[in-house]
Amino acid sequence: MSLFAGGTPCWAPGDPAGQGDETPLPEVRGRLGADVAVVGAGLVGLSTAYHLAQRRPSLDIAVMDARRPAAGASGRGTGLLGPRVGPPLDRAVRRHGPATAHRMHQAGVEAVRHTVDLCARLGVPCTDGEQIVAARSRAGLVSLARQATAYRALGLDVPVLSAADIRRRVDVPYQAGLLHRHAATLDPAALTRALATACAAKGVRLYGGSPLREVHDRDGRMSELVFPHGTVRAPQAVLAVNAGVAGLGLPVGTVLALEVHAVATGPLGPEARALLGGGGPAVIDAVPLAPYFRLTGDGRLVVGGGTALHPDGTAPRRIAELRVFAWDRLERWLRTLHPALAEVEVTHRWAGRIAVTADGLPVVGPVRGFCGVWYAGGCNGHGLAMSVAHGAHLAAALLGAEDTPEPLPWHRSRAPRLPVSRVTRPLLRACLASTDRTVRRAAWPELGPRR
């Protein structure tokens, strides 16, 4: 099912298909070759191609996409550029130890800085600001306390905010929060398209309307990528297809697709903007999948999170019903943020897919049994900054660069396997329903009287 059946993001071109005035890209037809073949014209794939071309301009690089640049998750995110990657820091410490958890956090911070610098080079508007992880439920406060202890133990600059501290930034009654100073917001589709333009200017060949069907390993020296109307052979290939890898039969573990939702208002008035921080901080709930919000450059309020769906195996009519339910809940939630939002008009609703793994970590590494083939995906909804960073890492690794950094826990060949099948899908949906009940308790408590 097309993601665009889920509505149009507030930054998408004006026509319903989201195509705007873009010139269609050629399809893969016949037998083609390249030095490096990249499948997926989202942030990971285009960042890989961009950094490869930067490092070695003589390379013949081809990027293929099932539709076009920014048509998938990279064009449908809510634009939060924050340092989160993998599980919360306290869990990272328990699983990987303090030293590795510290490196994981620093890698996230560096990914934000790198993406902000890239936006400046490409002329993409990017608003520096703070990101607050906040709570107004018991579950959220417990999670915040554990994370605060871990940040403090590792000597990381992530201060605790009181309810009054938060109210001075955004006039919403959260009880406590953690402040990430190194954060920003942007239009993810604009960054993706700018990367595509920059790649084309560097001689990268771009193809659209070409979904990947199969991957073959030829004599251990050359990969062959099979598309509906042609093939591409290359000694090195990157599959930046996120949860789309599930249909290819490759040994990368389970990378599961979940559909998440967002809504946006029309431009708010000056008073409402000021009450919500004037475009500075984005506010994320400490409870996973609970609603979060931020302001855009033109003063719209964007709200995401809430209900998550597992769309595979679900009838299209049922998906449409569940989307309406999820959007309606987000609209009700945004009106609880402040009385000034009670009558605000919601002008955009959309859905997109994230890719999740059982342990919350992405997968960025070579595919076992396929010479020269790498896979990247599974950012668990925290992929804006890290997708760009993954592309830079892949470019360095493919070229054997000496400055390739020490591997992190997500630099691996596979995620844990989950028994996802037609038989076990009801169990997965029951788990999502349980998560949804936790989200409801966290996000819809009575707010109590205003000051």
C-alpha cells in the first residue's frame, strides 16, 4: 500500500500524490552496471551516495528507488533532529556497559551536528533548538529518573528540568524533563530532495519507479540487483530499504514495519506560538510512542506519535479505519496542550512507516553470504540524524577509509529474529495494543487546573 494513502505531510508539494513539479526519474531497464549500487533514495541511501561521491568523485554510483526521492519514510517524518539512537541511556548502560553507552550518546550528538552542517551546505532550512524529553505520568517519571541517573553517572550534559523549568520554555504542564541542548528541527523531505539534487550534480545516476525484487551473489565477486524491467550489477551494493528488506529473504534478522501517524495545524497566531516556545524546543514524552510536538518555521504545530499499527496482513479498509482513529486521538490530544489550541484547525494528517528491531538498535553492516552487499535500516523511529550518519559511515567502510570510526553496537550484520508470521501476527498486535494502553495512560491524564 502506498504511504501516501495516509495523507499528505504539511511540507509535501500541494498535489495529493505528493509529486509536485518534479521530473520523473528513469526506470531501471535492461542490463546496467555501476561501481556502487545504492537501493533506496531516502536519507540513508542518498547520504551514502553523497559521501561516496565526496570521497571519490571518479566512482560510478547509481541510486535506485521504488518510487522517487523522499517518497517513503524520509519524506514523512516530523522533522525532529535529536541525539537519540537505540534504547534509552539507562538500558544502553545495562546492555553494553558505561563506556559503550557513552560512545553511543556522543555518536548521536555528533550525528545531529553533522546533519546541521550538511543542511547549511545544501541550503536546507534548519532551526537550532532544544529537545525536551518530558513526563506527566508515573511511568514517564520513572523512566526519566532512570535516564537522569545514567546521564549523571556518565558525566553527560543532559540537565534535569523541573515543572517550572519546562513551563518557562513551553506553557504545558509536564511534571519533569531532561534537556538535550544539541537538537534542531527541519523539513526531512527538503533535506532528502536536496541530497538527491547534490548527488545528481556530482554525477550520481538516479532511477525511480524501480522496486527491488531480488538480490543475487555472482561468483562471490559481483552482486546482481533484479528490478521489474532490468538488472544492475555492481561489485558493491548498499540496500537502504529499511523494513522493505523483509521480502528479499536476506539474513539480516527481523526488521519490522510499523505505521505511525502525525497531524499538523494551520499557522498559529503569535500568542499561541509564544506559549509553545516560539519554535524553539520540541517536546517528546518519556513513554515510548506517546504523542510529542514541535512548531515548524511557519508556525504550524506538528504532533506525532500515539497509535502504532502493524500494517502487514491487515485489510486496507481496516487500515483506513485505524488511521482515522489514530488521527482523531492526536487531534484531541493537541487540544489538551493549552486552552489557546481548543479551536485551532488541523489542516494535515498523514501516516508513514518506521522500521523497528527487537532490541531497539539499527542494523548497519555487510550482509552475510553476499560479497560486497551492505544493509542499513531499523532506526526505531529515531532515524533522522542517524540516517545521515549511517550514510557517512557506509561510504567510509565501502572505501576502506582509515578514518572509519570504531564500530558501535548497531554496526552489525543482523538484528535479533522475531517469529513474525500469519500465525503470530495476532500476538504482535496484542503487544501493540498493550503499548497503546500505556500510551493512553501517559498522554491523556487529567491536566488539572491551570496556574
